Amino acid sequence: MAMTRIFNAVEPQRDEIDALSAPTVLEFGTPWCGFCQAAQPLLQIAFSDFPAVQHIKIEDGSGRPLGRSFKVKLWPTLIFLDAGQEVARVVRPINAAAITQALAQISPATERTSAA
């Protein structure tokens, strides 16, 4: 997998997310959000060392049930899942190190391209 660049306007159902077996990052935000745009280069840096991690970008907003089920309040919110369970969360990252550290919690060392 690689970093996803486009927000999905149609969100998956919560039971689909809970059933994921692969290490996954859910990114909640919107394409027009300045904080979300600022986080993209940081995500690109962090994801470069974790190609096996699935990345799902979800366009969030008022009345969107998936974001509410994860109690998302600010964008971007990154939810790091292992076997469908939340392991870590990063809200409005300001550096790639925070994202990399959370990715390391869900991705086995053998699946990384280099040491984190």
C-alpha cells in the first residue's frame, strides 16, 4: 500500500473498519481544510517507511457517523488500527516523527523499508 491522496466522499461502515486485519491508518479531514493540507507532506514522509500500511482518507463532517464513532473533533485526525482496533491517534500533526512513531506501533519491523 501507499499513501492515499484523495479523500473518500463515501465512508465505509464501522463494522467494515472493525473487521480490517491489515495495519491501517484512517485519516479524517477534508480536501479544503488548511490543517489537512499542511499534514500531507508529513504523511508522505512517514508513510515512505511503511509501505505495507493501508491508508484510508475519509472526508469527514457534521452528521458523518464514522467520524463520530471515533469521536473525531479536529482535522486531520489520524487513527492507527491494528486488526481493526485503535492503537494510536495523532491529531493535527506538526511533524512526521509523531506519525512515524504511531505507524511503528501497528507495523511489524519486517514490513518496514528501513528502521524507524
